[in-house]
Amino acid sequence: SQTIHQWPATLVQPVGSPLSLECTVEGTSNPNLYWYRQAAGRGLQLLFYSVGIGQISSEVPQNLSASRPQDRQFILSSKKLLLSDSGFYLCAWTVDFYGYTFGSGTRLTVV
Amino acid sequence: GQQVMQIPQYQHVQEGEDFTTYCNSSTTLSNIQWYKQRPGGHPVFLIQLVKSGEVKKQKRLTFQFGEAKKNSSLHITATQTTDVGTYFCAGQGVDYKLSFGAGTTVTVRA
């Protein structure tokens, strides 16, 4: 069966520090991968998506970046975090666009 | 891309009552999807509607896709405490990007 792993579950980082969040998918090949951010009590904002290794599309200009070094690995990074980067970061995948499967998310607090 | 609006933002329901949440898109959609997020959890896929006018049921939940494929609704009958959470609609356009509404957060009074 397919599973998605996302870590860490929670993270508290100081302003200006780097960030690396990792997401891996198991049990499927060539998934479409997504990074979403959810502000407290709000909807989901699409940050990045990838349809294949090395292919990244950015939806929102910001100080975040994404990479897909392997077929089932998606990484969200930042060189210097801002206070406004706080939020709930969710990785998701789909193969046939029939529903997205989300990871359990990372709650990031920038202090 | 499409913008998806969802109302109401909050729904306070007496246990046993019915309620409906509505979703509207600025553009015609390829399909619309519904997700449920329990407090502290992540969104979980409920259903996808593809055809114009389509109606699907999951136990006490009834999902409908509008004739013009620009709006949708979720109706829950006989609300239970297990229905607590935030319900998101998400519209998928021809570019396959999924745009989420802001969600309807449901609380239930026992």
C-alpha cells in the first residue's frame, strides 16, 4: 500500500535560520508531489509541485525553495526563515489526480 | 488559476441537525474534491465529483456538483460529534492544479 512520510512533526526555528523539510512516498512510482502551507485557521496554499525528478514549479514567490532529488522524495528548504514562514506545511501526492493523499504535516514556528 | 470560495466559514450545529456548506469557483472546473481535516490533523480525501450535476452519497454526507461545474455543496444530515472538523472543497482546473477553499469549520453541540 502507498504511504507518505513527512518529518519532523513540529519544529521551532529562529528567524534567519535555514530550513529543510522532507517528504517521502512509498508504494508508488512517479507520483505528482506537492507542498502546501496552511496558516492557522485558514485554507491550503499551494507552494510547489513536481511532476518528475528535478522538475519543480513554484506558485508563490517567497524565500522558500523545493527540490526533488529522487522520484519519491520531495524537499522544502529555506536559507533564511522569516516570521511569516510560520505555519503548517503539508506534503501531498497523487498519481491519477483522483484525490490527493496528504502527509501528517510539519508545524513550523519561527521565533 | 481558479479561485474557490467556500461558505460559511464556521458552522455551529446542534447534534442531530442537518447543515450544508457551499463552494463556488471563479472558473469552470474539471472536477471538485472534498476533504475533511480533524482538529490537529491533516486533510483527508473524501470524494471527487466530475460530471455536471453529479450527486454522490457517503452515508450521511451528500455531495453535489453544479450543472455549470462551477459550484458544489456538501450536505450532512443528522450531525454527529464525529463530524467535527474542517471541510474543504478543492477545485481542479484543466492545468490539474488543485485550489482549496478556506474551509468550513464545524462544531457540534451535544
